[in-house]
Amino acid sequence: MPQPSNLARRAQRLAALNEAALAIAGDLDLDRVLEKILTTAARLVGARYGALGIPDRHGGFGRFLTVGISEQRAARIGALPRVHGVLGSLVTDGKPIRSRDIRRHPKFSWYPAEHPELVEFLGVPIRYRGEVLGNLFFSGTRHGVFSAEDQRLVEMLAAHAGVAITTARLYADAQDLATLEERSRVARELHDAVSQTLFSLVYEARAAADRVERDPAAAAEHLSHVQQQAAGALDEMRSLVLALRPKSLERDGLAATLHDHVQGLRRIHRAAIEARIDEGDRLPPDQQLGILRIAQEALHNAVKHAGQVPIRLDLRHAADATRLVVSDEGPGFDIKAMSRTRRTVGLHAMRERAHAMGANLTIESRPGGGSIIRLTLPKRRRRSP
């Protein structure tokens, strides 16, 4: 029978887990949610080092968050890890790895210079309904080895991470598929469909908090219900997202939809946006949608970070390519100095869209010198009859 001190420690850990669940319930900022999950898990298992990675489609990590690695040390280490070896195994095999010495794992290769020499290791895949979305992994425990209970706690947080990633993706899809004119309707439908489920989810989490000290098993059961209800909410959101389409783009075309979007930003944010948009050249629907989303993301970033300074959007169709340029006279940033320990959404999403279209995306910026985003989409060659 567990000693009272062990029961008290378990209750404390479940309480912290429940607190994290409450904190992320309903939060649609994916980076904030994932950072909360990572830091909570590292604290619960007593790990000095930890990371959370979500792979991109090119053998690397599209998002990569760490704890225990300073910016200075990350810069000395260099490039982020790739999805291979032990980290790749977590994604491809979808099974947890708990080891006293990860260096003896058959898929371990080597540590780059300046990388901490990690020995004990705990890694779990982040999954949602059978799909592996990423991984959580830790090292440097003060206990010298990770326990089975440590693994269970991290697996529970990984389950929350899977729900959070899927929720954020669905929410982003809903935003993508809704034009400015449709957003109030979309928000109302999402609210009507999901609000009751989310209310029940929070109620279950609070019930778990009330029981965590006197009945840990019951608290764990409540947390299981939280995950099931969150999954149900996601199903409802998915149905709504699949039913939505960018009507104004289909009906009016790219130029008119971009003009409407710029007008909305001017009205809502009082943004000083100058737009020059070619009316000609009817691109294929997938290319129109890709250009629209990249333009929207670039304008959003400019409005958010550049403030009230002039912003320019230029969309031109030429014989060889379509070119989109979004520029601002804001504070700019040092691309080379971007955080190595926090790779998040922003520019990565635009690069993904450009790659999917077969386009080239470049980003120019420097502190105090504004920013320029250029997209070049070569014309598709027509097949001979």
C-alpha cells in the first residue's frame, strides 16, 4: 500500500495536471497552450531539459519549443534537430520511449557540439485519434531515472496537446474559410454547436479539482471525461469547417476578395494600407486561395507589428509569373536572430502555402528597416492537346 507521502505527492501532481487542463481549455492560441503543456510536464517529472516538436513535411520541425536551453546555447548548437533517430522513432512508431541511458538506444546517433549530454530519457508521441502529431521528450531528472508514473503523466498531457493542436488547426481552418462578411455567422454557429460541450468540459475539470486530494482515482476518471468531451467538441467543429467555403472568392474572384479584405482591415484597425491589385488573369482556384491566404497572413502580421505606419500590397500578373509583394515601414526584425528555442506559426505557415503552390517566398527585414514579403508564382504551362 502506498505511503501517505506518496499519496500526497500523487495528489499534488494530479492537481497540477488539472490546473494545466483548466488553463488550456478554450485557449485557441496554440503556441501558448503548447508552452503551458511543456513547462507543466517538465515540472511534474522534475526534468531539467524538455522539448515539444511538431514535424513539418520536409523532415524537420515546423514548431519546436524547449525548456532548459538558453538562446545563447541554442545559437551555439546550431540547426534544430531533424525528424530521425530517436525523435523520429517517437513519430513514426508512435510508442513511448523510457530509458535509463538513451545513448544505448539502437536508433541513437550522436549529439552535436555544445548540446547537453542527455542520459536518462522520457519521450511520448503526441497523437489524436491514431494520428501522431508530434512528440514530447525530457531528460535531466533529479531522480536519476523516469518512473512509470512520470510516463503516465506525460502521456496525459500529450493527449491534451493532441486535442489542442487539432482544435487550433480547425479554428485556423474556420478563420481561413470565412471572409470578413461571414465571420460573425461562423462565430455564432461555432458558439452554438460547441459551447455546451465546452461548458461540460470545464465543469468536469473543476469536479476533478475538488476530488484530487481525497480521491485521486475519481479525479483521473473526471480528466478522462474531459478528453472525451473535448474530442466530441472537435467533431462538431470539424463538421462546421467542412461545410464552409470561401464564397466571396468563388463568386467574385481573387482581386475583389482582396479588395474587400483590405477595406475591412482599414475599417476595423484603421490601418494605412495602399493596395494595387491587378484585376486580370483568372488563376486556378487552388492558386487563388493560396495567394489570398498568404496576403491575409502578411497583412495581419504587418497590422499587428508595424502599427499605424504605411503598409503596401501589390499583386501583379505578368506573362511569366504572378507576383505578390506586401511591405511595411514598421520596426522590422533581425531574421537571423529569431528565437531558436521557439519556432512557432507566423512565417512558417506562409512558406508551407507557397511550397504547396510551387511558388517562391522571400522575406526581407532588418531592425528599423521595415519588412518586405515577396511571393513569385510561375505560370503553369498548358498541356498540348
